[in-house]
Amino acid sequence: MEDGEMPRFFVPNLIIDKQEITVSGQEARHIQRVLRLGVGDAIDLFDGTGKEYRGQITHQGRHALTVAILETTMPDRESPLTLTMGQSLIKGDKMDVVIQKATEMGVLELIPFVSCRSVAHLHEGKIEQRVSRWQRIAVESSKQCGRVTPLRVETVVGFDEILGRAPAEARRIILWEKETKRLKPLLQDTDSDSGPSRSVFFLVGPEGGFSEEEIKRAEAAHFVPVGLGSRILRVETAGLSFVSILQYEWGDLG
């Protein structure tokens, strides 16, 4: 946290009683024990609905604290684009980095999936635990970057299932390093009356990329394969580069 920056905390399903909010659980512990904040200190709270509450701590208990609401706002910090990122499972902490940065870049939803070249695999019993961890990373990143609606991390699905998740109105794109068709013409190919679709559903493969069979299946589901250039990008670079381009061309970046 930079000097002078107001500390922000996520309190889902918060209940306002007489212009006061009770904060308990992990956030209360973080406020009191880690940051050493107490009565009289000002903090910001957000609940994932788009609202942000500026308040002041008025009471402390061992497991909870009370915050008096001083101001309620609805900041305009969310992307005007509805971006859903399908990310194939990747090794180590790379997925953590992707989720953190995708949150900063304004992605609305991330769906982890398994493709035929996925090196990383999760045992059935560990999927829920890992998804919970990824959601916590998205929340922490939201606190830092000022988002009022944290990126939503869905459970892990198979390749065919994620192909069926794309809504009818969304542009469907699959990033493929072997594709010679570039993104730029696709961005320019918009209806002048309606403009570009504000909804984009895109897929990023694993370390070994997508197979040709997967690309064929994606095309059958109306996904457009797109390459990002002559150089092969790492998985954690490709998806975030794509989001940066979309946000610059159609969104709120730049």
C-alpha cells in the first residue's frame, strides 16, 4: 500500500444497520492484527455489487469491528467490456499471476479448463480448494487496483464444456500460435452502426498450445483462431497481451 492510500477491504453480503457495518472473519483479523488499524482510523469497504463505502472504525472486538459509514459511492472503475477468459490449466504459480493481472486488466470472469496438452492437472478432491485460492487472489488484486467487482473464478471444466459456455452475443476467439490470421483486421471488422461487440469470450491454451483437433472443434463452435504476431508468447503473456489490446481498442485503457 502506497503512502496516503486508503486501505480497502472486501466484505461480501454486508449488512448495513443504522449506517454501520460489522466486519468479521479474515478481513477483521487483517485490519486489526496485520495493519494494526483501530478506532478512529478510516477505511474503504466494497461488497462486489459496485458500491464502495468510506467509513471510520468506531468499535473493536476480539473477532469483529464496527465501521460507521461516512459516504457511499458507486465508482466507475469497471471495464465497459464484458471479458470472459478461458485459461487452460498451467504449471506452478503461473495461474496465480494470470488471475492477478487479469483482475487488474478488467476481466470479468475466468474459467479454468483442461485441454489435451495441459501439463498441470488437479485431482478431483483439490479442485474446489484451488478455485477458492484463485478467488482469494482475485479479491486481493481487486483491493489493490481499485475494482469494486472482483473477477469471478469459475470451477475447472473440460474443453468441450468451455466451448459451450460462450453466450450467443459474444465474439468468440481462440488464441493459437500457428494461426496466420492476425488480430488487427478482426478488430477493424466491425459494424459501423452498432460498433464492436462489448462481449468477448476468448480461450488461451496451455504451455504446449492447442492441438489442431481442438482448433477444429473450436471453429465448429464458431470460435475464430487468431495469432498475436510472429513471436511465440508465453501462456501468461499471451492472454494478458490480448486483453490489453482489447481494452485499448474498445475499452478503457489508454
